[in-house]
Amino acid sequence: MEHDHEKFKKGSISLIGATAMGTGVMIGAGIFALTGQVAQLAGPLFPFAFIVGAIITGFSAYSYIKMSNAWPSSGGIAMILQKAYGSGAIAAGAALLMALSMVISESLVARTFATYVLLPFDIVSGPLVPILAVAVIFFAFIVNVSGNRSVGIFSIIMAVVKIGGIALFGIAALWSSGFQFVAQGDGLTEFRVTGFVASVAFTILAFKGFTTITNSGSEITDPHRNVGRAIMISILICVIVYLLVAFAVGSSLSIEEIVAAKDYSLAEAAEPALGRFGFYLTVILAAIATASGVLASVFAVSRMLAMLTDMKMIPHSHFGMSGSIRKHTLVYTVVIASLLAIFFDIGRIASLGAFFYLVMDMAVHWGVYRYMRVEVGAAAPVLLLALFFDAFVLAAFTAIKLKTDPMIVIYAIVSIAAVFVFERTYMTSWIGERKNHTH
């Protein structure tokens, strides 16, 4: 089965490029799509949920860094799972969950793009939101068809624009409020501790863009050192940016106001702080950030699906299309993300993404702990802590969703079960022979 190797050149992505790709995915999804969702669950403590999310992500990143240092691979997470569990349904199912969580992120950020772009016209719902979301996904498809180099350069430019613009917004909003934090409304969440822990599921989702770097493995220059460096630098940049924005939003709006405007809370916070000009500036910034986030996400997930196809972890059908496998997986990615963007709102898309990602992440930690920790020199307590944190957050998140939106829990359970049943029928066993595959 032929793969388009010209797209996968070793050393074609610099440390700066890899860091920009990671922050590009994270900041697109994390800030504009999830700030309001986090505030709704965590109440006045919502900025600190981002700190807890960053700490848990740091523990999570340990498994990926240890494995990527040992075997830098464009297979990324699929490679990690296959080395841990062998070529069986567990590895394939968890890898497919990762790919699907990336598609979910893509549709989440596309919906957020549409929400912000339509704000100046006082449109916050209706058919134009999904139409515009699908349009930006299609734009990302067109750019991605042109290959690695354009995506890498575009990612670096967009990351600089986003980080600079968002930092300016945060500083200006805090300055105009006299560094007062007004988000002290009586919480809207009767859940308190459970709500705060559950909100961390969304903040973990806001940091999961670091996995984009793992999936670029061997293409990064000096990967044995730079994969880990790029991951930690991008997490650090993002936690600073997220905290700045969270405090800026909290300095302009009460919790009730943030929750009321949860899909577009940054633009809402900009107006009292910076006037109408600030509002429009935030809308433009959100459009740039989310569009580039969709772009980086489409690139990452199509790569992941192509690699899963090459590794014989998922079946492949051309559906009559010509061209390489990666072009086909780009089409599948865009179609699935578009359907999600049409049928689900931002809150439900984010919830589904959190369920998928946490289950996959736990499979990675357990696999590395159970089968690979001696080989890669990983510390057992760190792996077990990462597993415990994920399980704790997932339990709290499930408990909250069972109270507020039980259907999304059912969708998540049915979808996750379907993925593993599908993979079990496709693969010959749950756990296969552990081969020394590198891609």
C-alpha cells in the first residue's frame, strides 16, 4: 500500500515549527471555545482549573515524551499504543479514539470560529453557524492538500499573531479593570468540588494539542531531544496565555455573564474593558486563532488516520477516489468534522471530546506502565499518577454530565464501545504480538 512519503520528510519541522504547531492547536481550541465551558462548571475558581489542567497534562506528557524519545515516529500515538499492546484491538481502538477526539476538536474549533465571526451581526445561533463552520473546515482541507511546508510556515505566523494578540487583550482587560477580579457570582454550580474537578476535563482538552507534536515524531529535527522540548515549551506558553485570558475575562464579567456568553465569552469580556473597538479586535483575533487551529487539527488528524491505515489498524476504502491514502483520509476527516459541526453544539462537542481523549490517554499510561516502562526508563509512580488523575477527572466529569446532560454520557459510552467492537471484529485479537515497528 503506497503512502505519500514526500509529505513525511525527516527533519522537515524545526523545534520552533513543532512548538508553533502544538500551541496553534491548543490556543485555537482552548481559549475561545472552552473558557466559558470551564467557568460554568468551576465557578469563580475557573482560572485555577487551567493550572490544574496544565499540571495533569504535564504528568500525561511524560508517557508520550518517554516513548517518543525512544522511538521518534510519525506514527506518534498509534506507534506508542502498538508497541505497548501489540497489533491488537486495544491499540487500534485507543488510537482510533485519539483520531476521533482530534476530529471532534476540529469541529469544536470550527463551530467557535463561526460563533465569533457572526457575533458582530448579532447572530449567535441558527443555520449560519454550522454553514460557516463547514466552510472553514473546507478551507483547511484546501490548504492541507498543498503539503507540509505551507502548513508549517502558516502555523508559525498564526501562532505569533495569536499569542501576541491574546496577550495584549489579557493585559489591556486587566489594566482597565484595575486588576480587580469580579467573577464572584454565586457559582451557578451547586456541585462545588465535583464541578471544579469536572471542569479540569475541559482544561485537559485545552492542552491536548501537545499530541500533535507527538504525531510529527520523526519529522522534527533532532527528535530524541526536540519532541519533549516542543511539548513542554508549548504547554508552558499555553498555561501563561490561558491564565492571562481567564483572569482578564473574570476582571470584566461576573460568572453569570461568562456562562450566559459561554460560547463567545472573550468578545463579551472585551467590550466593557476595551469598548466596541476591543470587541471587534477580539472577534478578528478569534477568527484568526480558530481558523489556524482548524488548519493544524485537520493536518494532524489526516496524518494520524493515514498512519493507522498504513499500520493496518483500520480498514481503508478509496470510495472511488484517486490519489494517495493521505488525500483520502483528509476527505474522511473533513466529512466527519463537518457532520459533528452541523449536529452538535459547542458544549456537547467539547464533552464528547473530553470522554474520548481521557479514555485514550488512560490506555496510553497503562500500556506504558504495564509493558514498556523498563525499556524506556519511565518512573512507575509518574505513570500511575497520570493514570489516577485522568480517572479521577473522568469520574467527576461523568457524574456532572449525568446530572446536567445524561444523553451525552450515553453517546460517549455507545461510541467508545462501538469503536472497540469495530476494531475487535477487524483485528484478530485484543492484544497482538508486540513488534518493533517504527515508521
